[in-house]
Amino acid sequence: MDCDEILRKPDLVKNLDEQEIEKYLDRVISVLKREKAFLEPNHNDTLVFVGDTHGDFETTKAIVENFFDKNCLIFLGDYIDREPTRWGSIYNIIYLFILKCCYPRRIYLLKGNHECNYIIPCFPYEFEGEIVQRFGSSKLHDKFVDVFKTMPLMLLAKNVFAAHGGILKGADLEKLREIDKNDVAAIESLVWSDPVISPTYRGAGDRFDEKDLNRFLNGIDAKLFIRGHDYNTLGFSIYNDRCLTIFSSERYRNMGNKGVLVTIVEKQVSNIEDISVEDFSGGQWREYRLARL
């Protein structure tokens, strides 16, 4: 399967056998190993931030079809579990990994808490069981975990900081550049944390308030934090428009302020008015109006 073919016919991933999948996983490991935990891509391209997809292969395909051309796609984690259709998690993450192999500077895949189950368990974690059901053993799951260990945790571009869930309080750019991809404390803060105004309680993470966020963003010269992780704040701009939560899965379209959302960043961001958000919850892309909390 060549790169043009996977773009034209993404459903071909459904036909891959265990051995073929393992070859792609080995390839993507070699690609991801070249990336640091903290990414600082310097792109003139438009950036498209994608929230939790959670096995929604159909929406992921729609996002790539609509936004891939001349754009850079940044996925914020949680590609597996809670799939809306059978085997969706498997197809979703294999598709994204193949795209990463083909277009390593056009596709960025950050870790979510579900990809970090190997280090901090999450519930429900269904992916291993799905691999066993689909392929008869957990051998392939072990290889997926090897990939998860190599995935980055955060990204800064066009004055936007992005991570799955939270921030690293008090960290500056030098500190972020030194973080290891499997640093337990960093993982807990970045993929498990929520804003204090969220009603979510997880038993993990380091909740952050507006003062924490302002101090962190100002310290790294960023203007906006884009995250996923918490469907209670989906579609809301909070903390004086410096934090935006998006999800990109049909399963969560009626949560929070509702929507299947992506965020589009065309230029250096000075405030939230410099971005746009589009919604796919009706099966067609349309402009989305943010709410404030």
C-alpha cells in the first residue's frame, strides 16, 4: 500500500493481516523515535487541531479528506477505546500510523491517556481485548504499546500550546525540551489533567486554574491552549479565552457544548479570534460558534 493509495482508499486498512500491521508498526516506531516529547514544528501551512477520535474511523477519514491538502494535522490523542462501530479503534489507529509513516511532517500524533494505559491505567481500556478478539492473541497489542511509548506528549506552534489534557505548571521552554516521553509525572500532568472548573473527577492529574494557565502560557510565550480529554468542557472557551477543549468523535457530539470539532489555525495567534472552529456533527463541515465558561 503506497501513500497515495492510503489517502484515496483508507478502508484498505481493514484488509491488513497481523503480519502486515506489525510491519507498519515497526515503521512508525522508527519515525516517532526521531521526535521529541515536546514538538516545535515550524510550519507555514495551516494547522488543523483534532480532538479525541476514540475509534471513530469514519470521522477521522472525513477529517483527512477535508483538511489534509496543504494543511498540517495535529491529533491530540485518544485514538482507541469507546469505538462507535466494531473494530473502529483498530482501523482508526492503524490508518493514522500509516499516514504518519507517509507524511511525518504533515501528521502529528500526540499521546492521550488511553495510549498511556501502559504507565497509568485508565478505565475502560478495551483496546487489548479488541486485539485479542480480532487476531486471537495479545501479541499485536504488545507491539502497539511499543509504538505508544515513542509518541510525543505536547506541541507548540503559531503561539498555540497543545496537549491531550493539561499543562506542566511552572515549566519553561527549557524544561519542556528536556522531558522524556515516558516521564510518569509529565504524563500524568499532560494527559490526565483537567481545568478546576470541570466537574470531572478522575483520581489522577493535576488540575489547573486560570492563574496556573496564564503563568504557564506566558512562560513559554504562547497565547492559547488547545486540548481534548474532558467532554464536559467540549466546545467551550474558558479562562478568558485562553483554553479551548475539542473532541472529534461522533460518540461525544452531544456532550458539553456539543459538536464534532476541529480547530483551524492559519497564522500566528494573538487571541482566540485568530482561530476558527468547524463542526462535523451533521455529516457536513460548518462553522462552529464557541461558547464561553
